[in-house]
Amino acid sequence: MPPEGRLILCIDDERIGLRVRKLLLERAGYRVLTAPDGPAGLAIFDAEPIEIVLLDYSMPGMHGGEVAAVMRQRKPLIPILLLSAYVGLPTEITDLVNGYLTKADDAPTLLARIQSLIPDSH
Amino acid sequence: MNLKQLNRLLTQTLFLPVIGLVLVAAALGWQVLAVRPLIQDVHATDQSLETARTVSSLTSNEARGVRDYQRTLKETTLQPYEFAMEPLVQEMNTLRDQLAAQSADMEPINDLIDLHNDWSEKVATPIIKAARDRVSLSDSQINSADRADMDKMVTIESGIIATLQSKRSALIDRWQQVMLRTIEVVILSALFGALILGLFANNRMHRVSDAYQNTMGALRSTAQATYESEQRLRATLTSIGEGVVVCDDDGRIELLNTAAQRLSGWTQAAASHRHMELVFPLIDELTNEPIGPTQFTTAAQDRAVSLTPRSALLVRSDGVEYFVERSEAPIYDRAGYLTGSVTVISDVTERRRTQAALLASEKLAVAGRLAATIAHEIHNPLDSVVNLLYMIKQGTSEEEREEFVDMAQSELARVTNISRAMLGMHRESRIPILLDISAIMHSVLILLERSLAKSGIYVITELTPEAFASGYPAELRQVFTNLLTNAADASEPNTTIRVKIYNQAATKTAEDEFATIPGVVIKVADQGSGIRPEIRDDLFRPFFTTKGEQGSGLGLWITKGIIEKHAGTIAVDSTIATEEAPNDHGTTFTIFLPRGTAGLPTDAELQPSEAEVVEAAELISTKSSNTTLITNGAIRTRPFGRGLGRTRRFAPRMRNDVPLPPLE
């Protein structure tokens, strides 16, 4: 499935990491919206027709697990992919999302996971 | 019964028979006195009887003499009459006197005397005269008168004798009666006295016997209690886990309990009377000098003895070594003279090992937490690098490629510097070195900054530059990490942790030259709910935690140990919210580290270099984190670490760094 025009929301407090990820995804054909923390991300999530969320776990204020829980309440069908710099997140958080990846895994793996999670609605 | 009572009893028992005997003797004496007149009477009667008999005999002699002379007319035959005449008058008078003395009836004797006189004049004298004149006296009147007077006299004499005899018999009878009564009285009183004495002695002997039984019983139970008490103490002494050694006043061993025998490897028999230092060769851990016997003063008034256990190394003759703690106490007698000493020696080898193991495990736990932080700090830049490399590989424009490579390089530099900064955390010096305490605190704050910011906690620092103290950098980092994470755990979001470091100058005065030593004061204050007073004393105990499963309970225990190793002090001051002041609460930990004697290392000795660390701090803090910093009173909102990193030295200063073995 070509990913053209699919709208992705990236939430991460790492400035450079977020910028690079946006570039990567845009090159792969996605439309990308970014947010530096949980509350900003949720505002965009509510306002825009987001099709998949790429969520960092470790953030000041709300961590990724909390953001995912709110998103599941509001739009339960939107797939969420959790990214984390930590290894071994608690299962109650990984169970909440559709999948999770450790940061610094290679880019093709990330892109493949995103593509596999996107609902086949076109 | 006491001794006084017993003495009184014995006196009573002694005097009662004496009193009884005296009474009996008195009764007997009284009886003897009562009998004496009787006996005198008997004697008098006997004399009277004799006199009466003599009178009777002389009377018949006279009569016979007269009659014989009348018949024979020979002068010789008249002799009995003549011989009897004078004594008879005397005897008669004597008898009269005796009878008068006895107040007897005087009539018979008077009649007798009258009759005799009458007879002598009217009968005897005429008859003798007639015979001498050869006149035949055929006068029958005279003969018959002679016979009548004689018969009367004999009758009177017999009467007197009979009266006297009957009187004597009566007296003898009375005497016998008195004697019988006396014997009866004596026998009865003897029986009665014996009875009373027997009863009294029996009673008193019972009392003495009871008292003796009581005393014996009390003695027996005392002896039993003493025996049991001794057995109990002996069992306690034997089974006690600590070695107990009793020495005499010369320091020679008198008693070793089981633990002391096991610890020393000596038996009681072998160690007896040997010197303490021989059986327990103790060595000072720090100086390696043998520890001699404690000299106790013999003065009774100076008995203040410190029972604080002192640690030492016990090196047995077979080479086995034990870490021990010993405390000594003198034994004084009643007069206050030293008679010996008791030494308690406990084997703390196992405890030391456990402590070492705990320290190691806490160190590992800290390392584990640090490893997670490191992984996080490294994975973020690596993620960017991986993505950038992928994009470059996919093909980019020239300027895009330039930009991507720059970004990748920058992110990789961040990784390198984080790893270097972390490595510095795990390097430790073997000797204390002079450290910039503010710089160490700053480096710890950099590492913790992210998690603090995440919890919404603000840090206000007031770090005096050039705050130098001697110490071990990695251990102090562990201390600061502990205090800061404790403060963060106690803090609610949107509260502040204040960290203040300043130099404390020596305030030496003429009166007290050790009043204050120079050093560095570190204060970490949170605005948490405070620590309840009842648990404040427990804070520094191992395994004490208020964090449940989250805490090991070792943090503050280790912190205190490290501070004490630095010859410093740690104090806690905590306030709990009250109804009057609901917003006044929080906890402040204050550490004092002495300036010490370590020298300031040269810049060349610093690893990693100052410049690198400054750069590392910058790179760690490249992302936007809105920690509010109040530095030396000025409130500025800026990325944490950047400002300080530019203006302050906070390189960990150390020398003789020896890397620890890698963590598994």
C-alpha cells in the first residue's frame, strides 16, 4: 500500500529527533504533524483527521502512556506506535498501544511497522 | 527468733530450775527450824527421865539402907542411906528445876520433896537414932509410917517417870509426823517442780526448735535460690553470643565463656591465669598497633567507664582473623578497690561482610539506575543519526546531505560526551583529593535535570564557586544523587528544591581554637510534606524506607557512611504543616565537609578535561527544558545547565583515577 497523503502525528520532546523523523516520514510520502509534548499533541489529535500516531514515551509532564490512554478514549480506532529510548517498558503501557519500538532501531523497520498499522481505508 | 530472744529463752531455762531448787531448800530449812524445839523438848524430857530414875534409885537406896541398918545394926549397912542422902536432895531439886523449865505439872515433885523431907525427919532419923542407942524400936508406928511414906514416894516417882515417858513418846510421835510431812512436801514439790520444769523446758525447746527449723528452712531456700540464680547466670553467660572474658586485677584470665573460647581458640583450662593480650591478640585496624590492656583506675570515685564498643582486629595464633568489637568494664569490691574487669568481645566479621555486600548492592542499584539514564540519553541522539544515515543512503540533494551529515555529527558528539561524562561518574580515586563541591553537585544536577523537569519540580541553586573540600568524587556524587532523588520523591509538582553550597570559614578564637573548622556546607531543601518526628531517628538506619517497594532503604544509611568517611556531618531538619501554618512544610538536609588537607590538583591532572565536560553539559541540554534557575538570587528562565556550564567550572577534579571493573 502506498502511503501517499496519509496523515501522521509525531509527538516527541527531543527537538532534533523530531525534526529528523518528520523529514524521514515526509520523504516516505506521509503528511506529518508534530507536537513537542502530550497536551499539544492531543490538541492536534482532536482537531485533525490523524490516521496514525507516533508517540515518544519519555516526555516532561505527560508521558507517552498517559497520552495514549487519552487518545484511546477519544478515538479508539486510531493506531498508536510507541517509541522509547528506554528498553523494557511495563506491559500495562505496551498493551495500550498497537506496537512499540526502541529508538535507534533502523529506519526501514520503523517505516514497515507504520505501514502495517495504517488502516486500509483508501 | 532473733539472738536476743534466744538469749532470753536460754536464761529463763537456766534460772527456772535454780529458783525451784532454792524454793525447795528454803522449805526444807523451814522444816528443820520447825523441828528443832521438838528435839530440844525430847532432850529435856530425856534428862528429866534420867534424873527421875536417879531419884527413884536413890530413894530406894535410902529406904534399903535404913531397913538393913535397923535389922543388922551394923554401921556399914547404913552406908547406902548416907551416900544417897545428899545426892538425892540435889537430884530432886534438879528434877524440880527441869520440870519447872518444861512448865510441867509441879505438884508431884513438890509432894515428893515434902514426903521425903517428912520421911527423913519422922522416919529415917528416929530409926537410925534408936538403932545407935540400941534401943529396940518395936514401935510399929514408925515401921508402918516408914512403909507408907516409901510406898507413896515410889508411887509418885513412878508417876513422874510415866508422865515423862508418855510425854517423850508424844514428842517423838510429833517429830515423826513433822518429818513425814516434810518428806511429803519435798517429794510433792519435787514432783511438781519437775513437772513445771518439764513443761516449761518442753515449751521453750519447741520454740527454739521451731526457730531453728525456720532458720534452717530459710537458709536452705536461700541456698537453693543462690544456686538457681548462679545456674541461670552461668547458662546466660555460656549461651550468650558475645565472648565474655573475666580477668583479675592483674589482667589475667579467670573465665572465658563459650563464645570467647570459640573466638579465641583457647579452652578455659588453657587460658586460665594467662594474660588477656596473649589469648586475645587485638590489633588496631587503622594503626596496626597491638592494643594493650585497659588501665582502670583503682579509685572508687572515678568509676565513669565508657562502655562504647571499640572495634579491633583479632589475629589468632593460627592466623585466623576476626573483626571484633570490644567493651570493657571494671569490677570493684565494696571498698571501691579494683578486683578485676569484664571484657565483652563480639565477632562483627559477618556484619562487616554484610555491610560490604549491602554497600556493593546499593552501588549496583545506583549503577543500574544510571545505566537506564545513560541508555535513554544515548538512544535519543542515536535515533536521529540512524534516521539521517538512512535518508542520506536513500539519496539526497547536495545541500540536504551537508545538513544531514552535520546533524548526525552533532548528535554523535552528544553521544560521545554523554558517555565520557558517565564514565567520570564511575571513576574513583583511592585517596581523598581536593574537590570543587559545587562542580560535583552541578554535574549531578545535569544528570537528574530531565527526570526533575518531568516531575514538574523546579531547582533553585545557589552554588558558591571554588567551594573546595577533600573527598572521593564518585562517593560524593552518590550522596548528592541520593539527597536530590529523595527530595524529588518527596516533592509535589510545581514545588521547588533549593540547593545551596557555600564555604564555611574557620572561626578560631583565643578561647576555643577548634570551635569551627573550615569546610563546605551543602544544603538540599525540598517543599515536601516533611518527616514525622517519630521516624526522624530511623532515617539513617539501613532498610528503613518510606517508599515501599520502590526504595531499598539503604540510600541515607550509605550517605551517612560516606559523610562520616569524609569526617563530615549530616543533619536533617524537617517541618510538618500545622493548622496555623498549612504551607510551612519541607525537609532540609545539611552536610558539612571539612576542607581537609588534600592538595588542589593541577589542570593537567584533570580527566576528562574541563573543556570537554563543559561541552558535554551543553550538549546534554540541547533540548528545551524550562527549568527555572535562581542562581545566587537572580531568577532566570533558561535551559538548565547551559548558563552555568558557560560561566562556571564544574569539572570533576580528581587524580589517580582508577576505573572500576565494567558492570555486567
